[in-house]
Amino acid sequence: FSKKKVREKDPKMDIRTNEDNNNRNNIDSEKGAFERFEQELKNTIFGVVFVLLKDDEMTLWTTFIISIIQFLQLLNFPFHNQIRKLWNASSWTDGIEQAVGYLRFSPYFENTTWSVYIGIFYALMGLIVLVIIDIIYVNYAYSKKKYAFSWPVTGLKIVIWLFTTILYIPITDYFFSIIYCVDDAQGNYVHAFFTEEVCWSGIHILHGIVAILGVIIFSIISFVSVLTFYECRSTSNDPSARVNSRANFLLLFYTLVMIACFTFMTGDQYQYILLALILGGSTILFMKFHFNSPYYNEVVAKLWSALTAINLWTAMMLVFSKIMENTLFEGSIIAWIIGVPFIILIVITNRDHRIDLLLINVNKFQNGQEIQNQIRYILKLISWQSTNRNAAILLDGYIEIHKQTCNKEDCPLKQKVVKNSRLTKTLLNNDESLNEKYALLI
């Protein structure tokens, strides 16, 4: 007879297989837990934003005032006390730095005591804790569909709106000022405002850690809020309504980077880095708010275009002042002041760059953003054509150009097909307010 060979299982192999299966199961469970947490977080953000957006809309004048204050706060960077000497006009720059400094919190308490300064810091931390508690309450009330009080919703809407606009720079700057330290004459690392306090020693370590955590938590709340808490309907009467908040997010992120840099880069050897960041950030903001303006309201869009243009002009003149630093030239600040009205005039009277979008063939767009911008502009022209003759002329020109460039035989922009189009006739018959141009575009 023949003996059958029986293969015995290797116990080490079984142990290794079991370990692999356990690791795979642990990874799947961790992935599932993370996905559940992510979904719950999204639901929480949606619930809170849904509740907050149900209140009243903002007025145009309020939007104007808030926008101008935000712009003035941005001037803190090119006129910061670490680089304002580059302007070579201390009588002017000291006044400007002092004026825009009143839009921050720290200048009001620099001349008090360290105890008062720390007290204000922890009061701001308490405000952030209350906001977090309010967010939890609003989310709970939304999930249960029970609102025992209305004031937490109203208060949260106001605070979140302020956090993402005029309070972000003051609060972030105050938190960073707790760890704003310099070397004194004896080589000690002391606080810039209260030289008797030695940095990162004793109780200051606790204050510094809390300040860093405060910046992180406050920035997360502000960034998430600015990306989600806004009116996105084009038909809304809210002048701050916009397509998205990417430009506003970049504005907050730029201010965070600059405040952090001015806190830790305290020597003259960092001037080139600071100037590069100011010029680069100002250029990006101008590109976002001017060429890809997110606002539906044309007045608000023009306002932000002008403000970011002035901010870029300021950065350019600051760089020019650095180039002329070792000369006797003292006219940079004068040139900056004279140039501001011209910058505003150029932006207001400048030819609308969106007209160029009407000349682009639909198959030759470089990215999806250009397609979105063209569609938005066409929809605005359609809404304006009854009261604005130029809008009607632009629509006529758009149709004629695309009639000639469209190579498809069934192109809807060609007149011979439009006349026989059932859709066009239906639209014209059902609604007299729709004219031929509207039907052609559809």
C-alpha cells in the first residue's frame, strides 16, 4: 500500500495569518469609526449653519463698514513697527501705525500691568469656550427640533460673523502677543511689552501653551465658519452673498501667517522674508477678489476689488522703499498717498474684464473656474438687459460671435435652427418676459 503524506500546519503560519486578519479588522474598524466621526462632524456643521442662516440679512451699509475696517486692519502689516522704518518717513508712518493700531486689542493694554493683560487674555479664551458651548447647544437643539431659547442662536450668529470679519485679526494678534518676546540689553528673552516678564519661564510657560492652543482653536472655528457660514443664493438681497468663501478664507489665512511671522521674526535679518510674504499675499488677494470676485453684488465686488488693489499698491511701495533704503529718497509715502485715489479711480472706471470671457469659445476654456465665471456673467447680463442697454448689446454680441464660431450643425445659437426649435417657441409662448436672446442662450 502507499502511504499518504499528510501536511501538517505550521503553527507560526497560523499565528501570522491571525495577526494579519486582526490588523485588517482593526484598520477597517478604525476607518469606519473615522468615517462615522467625519459624517457626524459634517452633520453638526450643517445643522449649526442651517439654523444661523435663517435670520435676517445684512444691509449694504453694514457690509461697506465691515469691509473698510477689514482693509484698515490689513494696513497693520506694511506699517508694522518692525518694518515701518523702511518708509523713511517716521512722522507719517508713526501716525498711520497708531491709527490702524486702534483696530486691534493689544495697543489698548500695552501700558497697563501684566496682570491686567493676562486677565484680558483669559477673558477672550472664556469667550471662545462659551462659543463652543453655544455651538454644541445649537446643534443639539437642531437635532431635537426643540429651541427653548432663541437668544443663543442670535448671539452665535453675531459672534461667528464677527469672528470671521473684524474680530479675527484683533483676537489672533492678542493671543500671539502673549508669546511676543525679544532679547533685552542683557541678553534675556523677555516680553516685548512687559520687559520684567521673562519668556518661557515659570508661569509664562502655561500662558504660552494656552495662547498657542487658543490660536489653533480660534482659527479652526473661524476657518470652518468662513467656509460654510455665508449666503450662497444669487437671488438673495444680502449684499454679502457670494458664490464661495475661498477668497475670504485666504484673507484670514494670510492674516494668520503675517501675525505669526511678525511675532517670531523680530530681527532686521527677516525683512526680506516679511516683504516677500506681504507682496505675495497681497497679490494673491487682489487676483482672487478682482479677477475671480466671489460676490454677486456688483457694488460690493467693486469695493473689495478697490481695497485689495490699494493693499497691493501699499505692498509694492513698501518694496520700493526697501530698494531705495540706502538713498536719500523720502518720497515713498508721498507717492503711496498720491497713488491711492488713482488706484480707486482705475478700478472703478476700468473696463470689465469679464467681457473677455464672452469671447472665449466654450471648448477653449483653461479651467472650470472660467466656465463658471462666464455662466455667472451671462446670467447677470440676462437679468440686467431690461434696464441696461449695454447688457443687451453684450448679449447680442455674444450670440453673434458664437454663431460664427460654432461648428456643429445643430448648434442652438444658429438662427435657422432656433426658428424651428420647439424649446424656443415654447419658452416664448409661455412667458412673454423671455425675449429672443434669452431663448437663444438656453
